[in-house]
Amino acid sequence: MKFPIRRSIATGLAALAAAALLAGCSSDPAAPASTYASDGPTMPAAMTTVQVAINPTNQFASMYYGIQQGIFAKHNLTLNIVPQTDIAQTVAGLASGTYQFGQTTPIHVVAAAVNGIDIKEVSTVEGRLGQNDQGTSVVAGANSNITDLKGLSGKKVATVGLTSNNTYAADAIIDQAGGDWKSIQYVQIPFGQMQAALENGNVDAAIMQQPFAGQAVGNGAKIIGYTNSIYADKAVTVFDASADYINQHPEIVKAFSDAMIESIQAANENETAASDSLISALNYTQQQAEGAVRNKGGVPYLNTGGLETAQQLMQKYAGQTETIDVNTLIWPGALAYPEASATATSTPTGN
């Protein structure tokens, strides 16, 4: 089986811009800046359906719980969830208007800005991460003889995106462990195919989100590190909207952000019920739902920390030379909440 090997950041960013242009969107860097009217409507006047692109995993338990509890309906929103495993396509869909909201990481938001694609973070997906988040793991194959991050030097490592947050965060923790991150051969593989690639020896290790990492461990693989360790008290999984959409529909953006905050807070207060939402949403068994590793107790408000870290990763590990003002990459309303500067007091992760 052959998979694409890692490209340079320049190639990856160019591909992202090209995808957006092919989708029929504008990447004009001179587009109007997004606005925020704090005294405007806080929700749509009537029930409104929005297209929301995500890569369904444990981390969406808060959103699913909010849907099931009627929180989004209370804000006059109906979410049409569209599974999308390629975040570059999600960015293109946001820019073209195919999706109103989409899951990305700060890496993709910065990369889009470098290419003149104006998307902005509007909410967290699961709250800011705790000190010991285990949502994304570096997993060594059972037959690889790799026992630590340093042992990944010169090895083949599966990643969901060659120029993704997972890849650059892995570079960082491998570098910190004394490994030769430049010698790693990254191979792009969807999460659902990583376990087979490990077992077949096509890769030596993989960067996997839950529940995929847990399934691989159940078949003999070994967790040797967690990429989100560099994102403590920062939002690494976020929802975005295009600047054009924010300008045209500020009340919908406000309603979506408010509903996500309320859903995360409700999930923090009802952790078992929130995990159980995965049973109907993702067809989990009761046992899978009870064992679902996800971020718990995180502060639900955005801050700029994730974007700052992402830009530093891209400059050190991907050769980005441009510096973006990260304050321009967040919908202003997200930073207008009184609690937006709150500091996490929990250590969310695990069961």
C-alpha cells in the first residue's frame, strides 16, 4: 500500500489556497474585516439550519449532547452535520459558503490567513485543553520495537494530514524528547485506516485521535506520547466561519457560539450523560461510550493561545516566514465574553 509522503509547508499552503479557489470562493486578502455588533440580535428570528463540517470523534460529545438537550434549538439553530475528514476541504467549503461552520485547528486558520483566505475561529469544540490531555496520541506499532518518542527518528509515521496540527505538534514533542524530527517520514492516512497500516507494517507509528488510538492499543500498539501536551489551557480543536458569513449573519454566529459554550458547560456538569450522547450520535456501544477518552472540564471560551502556539510551530517546523496578527483570526465576539480570559482550573482528560 502506498501513501503520500509529507510535503513542504509551501506546497501544503498552496494546495489549501487552490482548493478554496476551485470551490469557487474568493481569497482576496483585501476582503472586509469581520465585524461584531455587541448590541445586535443574539439569535436568528426563526429556526435556521446551518451546515457544520466535522470529522466525527469523541471530542464532539459536548456538541452532540447540546443537540440532544435542545440547546441549539433554544438558540433557533438546527445543525446539519456533514462528515468531512479533510480539513483543507472544510476550509475551502467555509470560504465558498458550502459550510457555515467547520471544525479546524489553529494550524489551518493560520495557514488560511497566509494564503488570504479569511476564516475566523468562533468557538471551541470541547473547551480549552487540560494539562494532561490524551485526546491525540502518538502510537507505536506492536512489532516496531519503538518505546519512546526519540525512537521515531528515521521512521515512518502516519498522520491524518501532512501539513496538519498533528504533524507539527508531533515534530515539537519529538524534538523536545531529543529525537531527530527532520528525519521522520510522515505518511498521510485517514484515522480509520491507521490501525491496519500499523499492523501490516506500512508505518512504524501513527498519530491517532480517540477512539482510534484506544482500538489500536487494544490490538497491541503502544502509546508513547501525546501531541496536545503543548496546548495546555488552549483551544486546539475549534469551529470556524468565513469572515463574509460572519459579516452577513452575525446573529447566527452569536447563536452558534453561545450554544456551543452552553453545551460545553452542560457536558462538564453531566459528564456521563455527555459521553452517552455518543451512543446515538456515533453508534457507540454503552461500553465504548463509558470508556470514551475526551476533554472534560475545560474552559469553554476561546483565547489566542492556540493560534500563537500554532504559528510558532509553523515557523519552526514548517518554514513559515510570515507573521500573522493572531488577534485578527478570532471572531471579536468570542473574546467579548466576560469569562473569555478565565484560566482553566481543572485537568480535563480521561474517564
